[in-house]
Amino acid sequence: MIALGSAPGHCLDSPAGRTAVTFQSSTYGDMRQILTREAPTAAVTIKANLGFPEQVRDRYPAVIVVHTLTGYRDGNEGYVAGELRKAGFATLTYDSFAARGTTGIALQGSPGYLPIGVADAYAALQLLSSEPRIDANRIAIIGFSYGGEIAHLTAFEALRSALYPGPGRFAAHVAFYPGGNFGVIAEPGAYTGSPVLMLLGGKDENLPVTKIETYLAYARAAGAPAPIETVLYPGAYHAWTVPDVTRARFFSDLVSTKKCPIILLGPKEPAFLIDGATKPFDPASFAACVAAAPGYSVGFDGTVRAQSITDSVRFLQQSLRP
């Protein structure tokens, strides 16, 4: 269970029109530790920024914005959070890696790489749910790449119930070019029931579109369709919202699971999804497929960024309607 402080810390940050806050989260070594509800490895204090729209309201819908592999950047997560505030949403941004004195590059591929993000997201949900200006029933999560995978994972009921006991949940999930590492074993109640929007790039080598299509087809065939809507941007590379790389460029040092099967999480042991069927999970074969195909291309696209933000706002407005 997430270790939460009795009250968050606050400090006004007037130049940015935001409030600096802190909340308590936990570090887990792997997904198994969360799913079996073992005690976390360590507690951690997360520094965050809570922002509100200029329009004054009694209570706001809110969006937690989760960063990429490179951590929080004003030019990506900060930019999108600003657009969300213009659309009427309060926002919370933070950096899971910096809070632990490390980087995404250093952690990528490790068993605890994604669990810390899931733990932080639910700790952030707890923070916002206790904020009087936020409507606790209308809190969504958006993430990019690493954060996109977190946005999807937080829709898994097994992770929600382990980290956030009680009826609360995220009201909507938006995954920008997620990693595509995990799914759930298809069965009733595998997802929390909140809608998920996946925004995919047609040229994203890290997550081939066919991989997601295969997963969605598997869930439908099993009689437990995933509550996932997809939008495809045919010419978009991975990280199309990040302005740092203006031309598509291949990064060989990035860990990729593009040649690996999706890992399905469930109440028992994890499984592979291979040829539309579940197969026993084999850590050695997973490590081998990761090692066999490192790297992927990254490229900014301003037109796609604008359209994908518009698509996300429309989805959130519909999903978080009072």
C-alpha cells in the first residue's frame, strides 16, 4: 500500500501561477511486490507542481501528467499541462526519477522501472482527491512514452486495488505513444472500467501498431474487451510531442520491447501473449528479445502534437463530464 503523509506540503510559485506541493509515495522492486501486496522497499517524497485554470470555479476536474523516460520537461509535460489548464483542467506534474536521485536512462529495463511510476501515480491521485478545489470523481491521468505505459497500467484493477484500496479510481487514462510492455489477462473486471485513450504513431518502431491490435483482438475474443480507444497518426514517430529532436533520429541506447510479446498481468503468474494466446512467462526469453533489438527512432512533429492534444482534450471533456 502507498505510504501517504498526513498532509501535503505547499509553497506558492507565483511566477508560474502554480503551487509547489509534496506527497509521499513508495518504491517497489518489481510488479510482483505490488500485486502480492508486500511492503514497499522504501518511502519517498515527491516534489510536484499543482496548477489551476485562470477561470475561477468552486471545483475543477484534474489531470495528472506523467513524464517520459527523460523525466519532466517544461517543453513537453509542462507545455501540455499548460494546454490542459487552458481547457479548464487543474494539473499536477512531477518527476519520479528525480525524486529518487536517478534518471530514466539509468533505470530503463530494470524490474522496478515501471512500478515506481504506478505507485507515484496513485499517490498523486490520493493527493488530488484530498484537495478541496478538485472534484475527486473527475481526476484523469495522461502520460508520454514511459508515462504512457503508466497511464495504461493504472487502468488495471489488480494494481489499483493493491495500491489504492476502496472505491476510488482514475476517471480516464490517456497514453501518448506508450511502451506497450504490459496488458492484462482477459477476464471480467480486469480493468477498472474507466475509459483509456491510446495515441499511436504509425512510424513508432518502439510500439508497432499491430502489437496493440493483437492485444485488443485477444481481449475481445476472450469475451472481456479492453476499454481502449486508439487514435493513429500515420506519419508520427515516437515522442512526437517532445520538441528536443526536430528530425527523426535513431537512438541505439534506448531499451525497446518492440520484438517482445506483451506481458499479461493477472491474479496468478504473468503470461506472454503469443499468436493470440497466453503462454508461460519466461524471463530469459524476454531478456533475449530485448537484447536482440535495442533502440528506436524519436522525432518531434508540431502538427501531430497539436492534433493529439486536441484529441486528448476532447476525450477528457467527454470522459470527465459532470
